[in-house]
Amino acid sequence: MILFADRDVRITEYFLDASSWLSFDTFLKKPLQSIIKYEQTIFYYKKNSYQGSGNNCCFAKQQPTRVSCGSQLQKFLGHCTFHCPSSNSTYGKVNGSAVSALIIDDSAAMTTMEEDTEHIGILDIDPRLKPFKDHFGYKMRRYAEQKELIEKYEGSLEEFAQGYLKFGFNREEGGIVYREWAPAAQEAQVIGDFNGWDGSNHRMERNEFGVWSIKIPDSGGNPAIPHNSRVKFRFKHGDGVWVDRIPAWISYATVDPAAFGAPYDGVYWDPPPSERYQFKYPRPPKPNAPRIYEAHVGMSSLEPRVSSYKEFADDILPRIRENNYNTVQLMAVMEHSYYASFGYHVTNFFAVSSRSGTPEDLKYLIDKAHSFGLRVLVDVVHSHASKNVTDGLNGFDVGQSSQVSYFHTGDRGHHKLWDSRLFNYANWEVLRFLLSNLRWWLEEFKFDGFRFDGVTSMLYHHHGINMSFTGNYKEYFSEATDVDAVVYLMLANCLIHSIYPDATVISEDVSGMPGLGRPVAEGGIGFDYRLAMAIPDKWIDYLKNKKDEEWSMKEISLRLTNRRYTEKCIAYAESHDQAIVGDKTISFLLMDKEMYTGMSCLTDAPPIIERGISLHKMIHFLTMALGGEGYLNFMGNEFGHPEWIDFPREGNNWSYLKCRRRWELVDTDHLRYKFMNAFDKAMNLLDEKFSFIASTKQIVSSTDEENKVLVFERGDLVFVFNFHPKKTYSGYKVGCNLPGKYRVALDSDAFVFGGKGRVHHDVDHFTSPEGVPGVPETNFNNRPNSFKVISPARTCVETYFSKFTTESQKVYYRVEEGNNDHNSNSGNETLVTDVVAEQEEESVEEEPDSFKENELILRLIEGLKVDVLEEASDVD
């Protein structure tokens, strides 16, 4: 793989309004050569969709588009900020039936909104959505109506989302006030350590909307409920049975670690000022492209145990920063009683997972991340809830109707595959609870954004079960769409960006619903990014089912570029999903049991190890460079973590042995894990220097199936990936845009990355013009210039997996005009030094300077024909 850079180029962007934009149909009828003049805007369309992708339309990057909406609707869709005259926020003031009646009565407002949905912005971006205009209009009206009602009865969306200031336990003058929404309760009490678990003297009162409340006066000038003491909500339901539940809005919950299977207790958390963590560092600015390190605090320890927030902050955050990531995504932060659920069966939505420490400990972690310049996202699970009764939100469901419950009733309220409960997003108090939950994590803990889990399940009544999304738009916009959930997500994204405009919000959606990543004002759902979930599936399929020589450059390129135009994606080769027990990480698929014996640098690398390290680097870098507008890596995969993740459970005798991270592997200098880690560090640094991931310039110029070479441009860089299992090429011609001189910016064959050091980094690669300027069809691979490179591959013994070792991955950048000094200290030279040269100086091995290598370089510069320099023979 090779990458070149037009370092001194500043791309001129075309800003087109909707009226002058090429329609999809018109674009499809034009040959690529006839639209090369639009290369600075870089839009690519792939006609073929793939099974399960849902991403039929796959333009590479967004462009500004003018969007107009009617004045009435724009009032609610606009910038999603609602600074209306403040009114008294009334908790529980409007229930579902009252809202419905209000909508029906307000026919005049509905008529106006219908007129205002005649022009929907997203239809200008993708005209193929026009047959579904009624669906978008209905969705936008529902959203605007819900927003209007919230604004009318709660003051604003932002005020509505401060439910935690009213519900749960709050300090008010002279005491503690506790409120709980429990319409099904006949009687209610608050119990805990403070009253000996006897609630007879602490009975609560119910208002007309099912909200129970009590004010507990201070005692002797001190709160009646001590900080860090246990509390619960006790109520009697219709059967006359009294039950104890953890308060729904509790901010901390604990369990007795010495009692196996013990239920959690709610904890009143209100530390004195001396113990309350004070944030010291500001939030880092939003990066052009997030490079995300997905992490699980509990399993981040080297030892087989649960790690803490403070340990993660002190031990793991420095590793993340050293590898040049700019964002940390924390899993399993919301309290979940079942550890092996990976944090996705949430029991207490406002509470931090107590296994790893206290709320103040988590604040310490986030603040320390900010001090490193790292933004922190949190996995938020609003798609479902744990079905646990004694310690979960499900305990408030005692058979009442869905209008007075957090969840739907019957089959609609249960996820049959996840064995969990499903929210009723049309309920007023459910909206308050979930929206307030988002604001809580943003403001109390200073998180910088969210990854919404299980969005596909929310978007459709069928929850994506037994569905194979093909990209047909009818699959997305029909009676199967859960409009209540869609409206909630629109409200959520509007709220988040209103409170913190620089927030990053990512959706986990496998269906590829159009509009998911477009602004609410255009008729979209409002996410900043979606996860490109089809990419890891393709890599796993190739590694499991195809020999190296069967890999298709066109198919790989299609999968990586097949994303919706104007909707940004987070690309990843593997995440936590691929590491869970029953599956394998990419490194373990590549090298398997050989990782136990073949990773020592003190002996020659076995063929499987050599091939595995090579492909591990190439797969991750190609995914980063071509797969999206952001990149994600799961903790440990940057250095090829072996084996799998297996949380303690009955089936493994409650062992933590494989629920940890083996940091000693990458820290041991004589083990080859260091090579993969060094390359991960280098490719992140490359983006930090060149910002190619966020670039709108993305052109695949060659998918050479015969030679297994993939060439493309991203930003100012030219990438060359040689996936051939045997052949090394001299004088391989690659197309580029600008004429001039190119040098290596990143080379996976460097010694520091475990390569053979066959590429010299101080060699200039001069371009030659191709064809007639301005006539793309006369150019080389539709590029007006070209230059020639050495593209090496490894030679290995045929093995059980794909039989051959693959290696050639380099990055080139364009040198500024007039800079002919190879020893220059320019910014471009600094990049090469940072990524390769300085690190190679620390390597044990010295780079050979053989006559053969120098001869190859000279032949390359002189522009001689492409030769196969080296072709390995199969070895039995």
C-alpha cells in the first residue's frame, strides 16, 4: 500500500445550490470521464447495492445545499433552539391522551404545517426520495407538533430535558424532595438506611398525573438522608402487594459484592463540596474527523478483574493519546446489573456503573481525557431496557396500560431476541425521562457526545429481525417505520446540538435508512455520523471464505465507498462485536494458534505470522482511508490482541481470564505485537498531519484485479495498496491529479512496522503528463498525471488460511515546488521523519543498502516499464 500527497494543494470546492445540483438520474447517465471536472467535489455513485447494506446510494461526501421550509414549520425545525418566554416547568402536566386531544383540536395549526411541508430539503439532495414525500411530511409534522406541545407546557425542549432537577432526589430549601412517576401505584413510601427501611413515617403523596412526591426535612441542619446511603421506592400496586424498587432517576446504585446474585440498591449520592469533583479542563474542540478508540473500562486491566475509572484514566488514556486518537468512546457506563451484557441491558439509566467506581471517579476520567485533548463519547442505550424487575426500570411495570408505563404492553413491549423491554416513545413522561437522560450525561459529566446503540431496532416495528435490507427505499418508509421512535430521535438530536453544538452523535444502524445522518431541518433524523457496519462483515467474509488470490479489488472498493452521499460514516474494520466469544478478531482469524508461538522477534517469523501482520495493517488502514469520514478501533485491536472476549458467566465458571486486555504483549519489545501498534500510531498521525479522512476529495482511480492493486486519492494523498500474495512490481504506474514531485509519507514495509524495508523514503517520484489536458478520456485512469512506484509483496509458504503473505502499502505526498533538498526540514519532511525515520532509528534492525535496491529505485525514477521484480514460489 502506498500513499502520495499533494501537500501544497488547496482544493477549490464547488458550492452548488439545490437548483444547480446534478440529479441522481442525470448523474448515472453520465460517463465518469465527462464529470471529472467535478473532482474537487468528489461524489461517487455505485449502481450496485449489496445484500444487507441498505446503502444503495453511496456518494462519498456532502456538499452545502440550500434548504427552504415554510415559515411555520421552520419555526420548529430551524436550528432546534427554543428560547421561548420561560414558564413554570410542570412535571407530569400533560399525558398521552391530553396531547392527542390537543393535536386533534388544533386543526388550523395542522393545516398550516401541511402547507409548509410542500418543500422538504432532503428531497433536493436525493430526488429518489420524492415518492415518499408524504412519509417525510407526516414525520416532520409529528415532530413539529410534539415540539410545539413541549414548548407550550414545559417552556422549551431544553427545560423539558431537565427532569432530573425535579424527579428523583433533589435538595431544596430545608430538606430533600423525592418525586417518582408511578401511575400504577396505589400507595407509596420512600425507604432506606435513613429510616431503618420502614416507610410508615415517609408516605408519599400522588398528584393527578401519577407523580408521587415527599419532602423530607433536614435533621439538625443536616440532610435526613446521608450521602452514600441506600434508598428504595416502595409502592403497593393493584393486587395489594407491596414491592421495593430502585428509584428510576437514581444517580448511583450498588450491590453487595460478597452476596452472589444480590439485587442492587439505590444510593443517595450528594457528596459534600470537599468530595465533589471539580472539572479543571475545557472540552477539546470538535475534530474534523473523529478517530475513535472504543473502550470498556471494566475489562481494560491487565489483571483478570474489573478495572476502575481511575485506573483507566491513569493507565489507559496515555496509551490512547500516544497512538494519536482524538476521541474515546466508553462502553458500559450506564448501570447494568448483568456484567456480561457488555452494558447493553441497562437497569439504571442515570447511574454510572458502580463496578468501576463512583460518579466522581468517572468525572475524573473524563476531565483527564480532556486534559490530553481527547473527547469522550458515551454509549447510550435508549433502544431497550433490561427486563430486570427488582433493580431495573421494568420493576415499575405491574401490568398497567402502556399510556401509564415506560414500556409498550404485549408483544410490542418485548424484544424477542434481546429478551428486554421496549420503550413507548409516544408517552410524555418517557420522552422527559430519555431526553433528560441525554442532558444529564452532557452536563453532569461533560461528555462530548453519544453513540446511540440499537438504532435499527428503534426505527422499525419489526426491529430489523429477519430483515435483509437491500437498499430498496420501500424498506425504510412504510407502515413498518416506528414514527414515534423516529420523532424521539429527532428530538434527541435537536436537544443535544442545542445544548452543546459541538457534540458528536453517532447512530448504530445496520439498515442504512436514508436521512438518518441529515439535519432535522431538512427532514432528516439529525445524527452526525452512522457506523459503517457492513465493512467489518466484508472483511470477516474474505478472511473466512476466500483465498488471497480470490480477493476482488473492485468488490473491496465498492464496499468501502458504498455509503450515502452527504451522510457521514464512521468506518471500522472490527469493533467489540467481532471480539466477543464465539467470534474472532481479525488478528486471530489471520494467525490463530500461531500467535502463541510465532510472535517472538528472536526467531524468524512463520509464514502465517508474516502474512497476518501484513494484512492486519492493510485492512485497518484501507478501512480508515477509504471507508468513511471517521474511524473507530476497539481497545487492543490496534496491536492485534489475540483470542476473544469472554465475560465471567456460568459457562466459564465465572472467570475473568479472557475479560481483560493483554497490554504486556505490546509492551514486550521482542514480541511482534509492537509492529501493529506502531503502524496504528503512524496512520493516526498521518491523518492528524494531513486530515485526509475528512477530505471531500475521494477518487478511486484503479482497481487492478490482475495485479491485485488498488489506487485512490483521498485529500492531498495518493494511496497504493498491493494485495498480491506473491508479486513485487517495479515501475508500477499510478495516476494522480497534480504534476510535480512525490515522496513517501507512510510505508507499511518499513522495519519499524515489521516489514522488509524495501522502499526508500528519500526518493523523489516525478510525474509525467497523461493525454490532453482537460480531456479526461485521454488520461491514465482518468487522471491527468502519473508517476511510477515500487510496490513490494512478501513471499511465504502456503498455509491453512490463505496460503500466502501479502504486503505492500505505502503513502505518498506531493512536495512543494522548488524544494529539492532531501534534507529539508519542511513540514512534509517532518511527517516522514515522525512516522518512519525516527522510529526506524530505534529499531534493532538496520536498513540494507544493497546495489539491487538502488538499481530498482533508479529504474523507477527513470520511468522504465513495469516489471515483476520478485515472484515467490509456493513452498510445501
